[in-house]
Amino acid sequence: MMTSSESAVWAEGLHKRFGRTEALRGVDLNVPRGSVFGLLGPNGAGKTTAVRILSTLTLPDAGQARVAGYDVVRDADEVRYRIGLAGQHASMDEKLSGRDNLRLFGRLYHLSAKDARARADELLTRFGLADAGDRFVKTYSGGMRRRIDLISSLITAPPVLFLDEPTTGLDPRSRGEIWDTIRELVADGTTVLLTTQYLDEADQLADRIAVVDAGRVIASGSPDELKAEIGSRLDVVVPDVRGLPDAAAVLARIGTPDTEPEYRRVSVPVSGGSMTLPSVVLELDRAGVEVEDVALRRPTLDEVFLRLTGKIDEKVSA
């Protein structure tokens, strides 16, 4: 197990209360260097509060955390110097161009005017926004605003980057552009802690995931590890809904079947000790069940999330 000094982000027992609301109730995190770590959870789970503590914007009531090797309370200035943060809403000045916004951020980070200009030009070119750099931000699309907001957090080339729901409200193409940017950053050695309500986003990007609900981490692991915990499912699709009862009777020998008449489908959870796919096909044939399709299906993160939390938030979708 990694120690706090070996991790890019490490937290133990984080608590935070706002009035009567316990936003965090003992959160532990361990984020390897040079990876994408996803914080997954519904609205109100505590994701943003955790990011605010880790980025020194909020003090914890209890617990401790270190980012890039520095304590977020005792060494807050050192932490701020080594992180980038892109929140849920773009922080650009719409009356300035993208290039001028980046230069402004550079000056706020105490770069010289010359270095701020050079860094702005470098980032715009690297992330394919050079042609739009001299346009006013108010003319940018939503996806372009999010991209320029994200790269503004890279002015000082921070080793750790916090992204709080960076693709909320974006169309699929814009989301894909943000994903490509994140992958490029990690390939260059940046550690990214990503909060998201989009399960496919976590599946696509995250090396490891922590599922947060009601202020606690209720599960953690790689996407594949979390999926393996709930096992695969066997789906049988019949050509006629009238064949569902007979198909369900066969699958009942494996486990408790779930019948979905609208899809003409019967499903059952399977484990390593369950019968093999050929044996299921043989049993269905012996029972005279006509089938359209038989398949083993791995669970999605939607199903993992539903199993863990008992709900799918209206904004959590695949």
C-alpha cells in the first residue's frame, strides 16, 4: 500500500460539516502519481467538498491530507503552487480574448509579462486553440470555454490537477475533446483527480475510482475491479414474449432470473461456478425454448453504481 509521501494525493479521515449537514464523514483517498483518479457519486455526495479541502479552499473539521507531499492545512501555500483547479463553471472573463485571459492568469501566478505571453501562446498551440485565441471568450462555444478554462489551470505546469465535473452540460463531441486533453496531460506525467457524475467518463478515463455517497467512500478500485465485484450477467433474448416463462425456468437453475418483457429478455447473475454458455444453450434447446440471442454480459458502471448506492442520480448517465 502506498504511503502519503508516495502518493500524489493522500487523505485520511476527512470530516466536514456545514451546519447540520455532514458533507464528509471520514473520507480516505490514495491517488497514485501520474494517474487519473475518479471521484464518483450523485449530487450532494461530498465530491466537491473533498476537492475544496484538497485544493486548500476549505479547511477540514478533522482528518489530514497531503497533496504533492505537502499538508493541505500547514503547507497550504506550497500546495497551491503545485496544483491546478478547474471548477464546475468556466472562470473566464467573457470580455477578454482567450489569449488575454491566459496572460492574465499567468500574471496572477507571478509570471513576468514576457513569460505569461509565451506560456499563453504555448498552451493555445498545444491544445489546438491558437486560431481562436484572439476571439472574445463570449463568442466561444460551451465546449471551447471549458477547454480554455481547463488549460488556464495549467499555466504553471502543475503536477496535480483537480477537475470538478469538467464536462457537465457539454455535447458528446466537446466531452471527447476534454477527454483527449486529460489523456494528453496524464501521458506527460500530470496526476488528475476528477469528480464526475457521468459514469462512462469515469470508465473511459479513470485508472482507479472511489464511489462516494453521503460523505463516505463506499467502494474503491479500478473500473474492472468494481465491475467484477457484482459479477457478470447471462442474457437470453427470445423471438416471442410468450417464450419468456420457459426461458426463465431454465435460468432459474442458475439463480434468480430477471424478466424484461419489453426487450423479450431474461437475465440472471452468473459467477465462476455457474454453468458455461454452451451448457445453457444445450439446456434451453432441451427445454424446447427458441432463442434469438444468448450472451454473457459484463456489468456497466451504471449497474455498479446502482448496486452500491441503491440509486442512479438523474445526472448520472452512460
